[in-house]
Amino acid sequence: MIDSKRQFLRALGLGASCSALNGFIPGMGFMSTGFANEVASLGEIGLHHESKIDSVIWLHQNGAPSSMDLFDYKPYLHEMDGQDIPEHFLQGVTTSSAGGIGKLYVDPKRTWKQYGKSQAWFSDLLPNLAECADDMTFLRSCKTVGATHSISILKMNTGELRPGRPSLGAWVSYALGSRNSDLPPYVVMYNRTQPRAGTPNWSAGFLPAMHQGTAFLPGESPILYLQRPDLVSTAQQHSALSFLKEFDSKNPNYQYDTELQARLRTFGLAERMQQAAAQVVDVKNENEETKQLYGIDDPISGSYGQVLLRARRLVENGVRFVHVISGHPEGDASIVDWDAHSNLPKNHTVMAGMVDKPIAGLIKDLKARGLLERTLVVWAQEFGRTPWGESGNGRDHNPYGYTQWMAGGGLKKGFSYGATDEIGLNILDPNTAVDTYDLHATVLHLMGLDHMKTTFVHNNRAERPTVNFGKVVHDVLI
């Protein structure tokens, strides 16, 4: 007696295969529907205006690096190294650590240089990325709410301090749908480490479940159970899935059961992904020059470089939103992200060594292939770091002022917007502040979406990606 759908599938010889289709997203639970996106291939909303980009590569720098040690040079901070912070810098600032405020701190080994026609400053930690200075657009007056990783990471990705709201990638998937019916529109990747707060960072929230991010594992085989069982042919699998779709569609409640519809679409997309995805995520056929460009031959940058090379291949094949979380390289287990409360020189040397060449390689590769003008690369982080030392040579969390940057279509290249004060603690002009909502609104604008018109009715309320906040930062756009 066949008394469950799972038994029915097993009876057809598809148990292992459908297990792959059902649980295709690692860590997302049984029968996850995050990649069932052939529905609404044109999106639920569509363009509000002409788009400048087709895809986004969202580079979350997990743990929050120090802008003033990477690309926000502060000569006055160097002059004041080891001294108490002048009181006027602390107006409106609340410290987030029990240790309070220490002496101003600068890594004595750090050197700085200006690059490109834009004369942007970079430290010696980012020599490869510095070569891309004239392709980058700096947002030097970023701020956020909260200074706890889990809270601020959720806000960076979803605009909310608590789990439950859709991520930015989910909104893009919902509004615009898929550009390639053989691949999900929203993919999540990381090397070795997921961020704090985990899967809610790429959740669909109250949007239909099919719009959540599809998580790929790190390593050589990012998609589990991609291949059919040896004893099941392509024709057998397709016949069984067609029968299942026809069987369920005759259910009188089918048109109201969105979860059942999503699961069936999941099966269909997963079947197509068995053909398309395997080729897209396989970087082995890339030439050696390209692999070296991404630093894949280096044990420090190799795992992150492999992920970013996959990101390029995904946007090249029509994926709309690729969310990449920086993990950590092989080696010292004490360094797992950018969160340097102590020994910042060691932490940032390792972490910058992991991301510098791959990110520069990504920008250069996209540009060489003519993809950069229709792609947006975003360096995003949950908050910044303080200019004073913690534990002597570390830095504490700072939500008051820090730098993020973008590169790609529709932007003023080699341009800096806003600024922080002379020690990198707070934004100088509140009118230039760029909150998470503003960054999200700007990304959506470049995608052809008005963040105030991108809505979904939930609990009788028209919800928006930026809640009721956010403004497009028009000054960085061409």
C-alpha cells in the first residue's frame, strides 16, 4: 500500500533522486523550495524604469573589516597614535564594549599609497584591489543601527534587526524573476564559514518560499545529489515527474496550495539543473590564467577565489543575485572572519590576503568579458571598526561611520561620496549618510526597480524592501 508521496516516488525508483530534488539546499531543511523559480520567469512586478544592471554580486565581508586600515586613509589618526581621543569626536557616540574607549591606535607597519586617476588611497593590505581604483565607487559615509554582529548582519541583508523579513536577493527574485529558467535567480555561496544568524540572511521571509536563496556548499561539489541514481534513466525520471505533476494538478485544492505548487516547480527546476548547473559551477575547465587571476593557486586566497569564479560564471549564465559570504582560509583556526578585537595586524593580513586578489580578479574578469557594465559588485559589511585600540592592538565595533564600495554599471567610476571625520569614527555630514536602506534602494534602482513601488501585501500591509525608509544615492549614479 502506497500511503505517502515519498513511498510513491521510491516505488518509481526515484527515491534517491527526489531526495536530491527535495533537499537540494544544504541546511535549509526537507523539501526546501528556495530554487523553484521558473514560476514568474518575468517576475511579479517587472521593471519600473530602464535598468542599468542585470545582476548583483553581493560580497558580504563577514565580521566587519576596518575601513581605516584598508581604503580610508586618516593622516590625523596616524599623528594621534597612542593618544587619548579628543572629546569632541565622541559626541553622540556610545561604546559597545565593556572595555570602553582606549588609546587611538594605528598599525605601525601599515603603509599607504594613492592609485589611478582617481588618486584613491589604499593600504599595502590590498595591492591588487588598488589596481581597480578607477572602477570603484566609494560610499564613505555609511552608518547602521546596532553593533552586534547577528543583528547588524540581518539588517545589512534584510533591512530588519530580527529574523523574518525577506533578504534583498529575495526581493529581486520576487520582483524580476529568473533570467535563466535552468538556474535559480538567487544563489548564496561561502568559503568554509556561514555568517552569524545563518540562513535568515537569505530568507524569503513573508514572500513566497521559492524566492529564498539557493545555498551552494564550498568546495569542489557545491551542489549535493546533483546526479541521478545509476539505475534511473533520464526518460524514467522525466516520466515520473510529469506524472506527479499531472496527478497533483488534479487535486481540487491545487490552485490554492502554493507550497505544493512550489514543490512541483522545485522538481522541474532541479531536473533542468542536473544538466545546466553542473557545467556552470565546474571551474576546472577555466584556463590557468583565469584561475591565477582569482588566486585559486594560492592556499590563502584559493577557496574564496574559487567561489568568486563561480559567481562570475553564475551571472554570466543569467543568475540575478549572487550573495557571497567571506569565510576564512586554510590555516590558523583562530582567524575565522574579519572580527579583529585583538591583533588586528595579524587578522587583517590574513583576511585581506584571502579576498584581495579574488575580488580584484573578479572585477578585472568581468570588465574583460564586457560584463561589468551590466553587473554590480558590492562590498558590504555589517558595520565598521573604532579608531581606538581594544586589547591593545584590536578594534571594536562601530556603527557610526565606515566605508563600503560598489563597482559596475550605472555608477560614477573612481568616485567617492561622503566622508568620515579625521579619525574615522563618525560621518562628517548627516545629509550624506548612507544607511542600509539607502544602499538597498540604490541597488534596486540600478536593477530597474523603485523601492517604494516594489510591494508585497502581508497581513494587510503593503511591505517594501526598505520598510518605510531609504533613499536612492543619486550622487553616485551617472
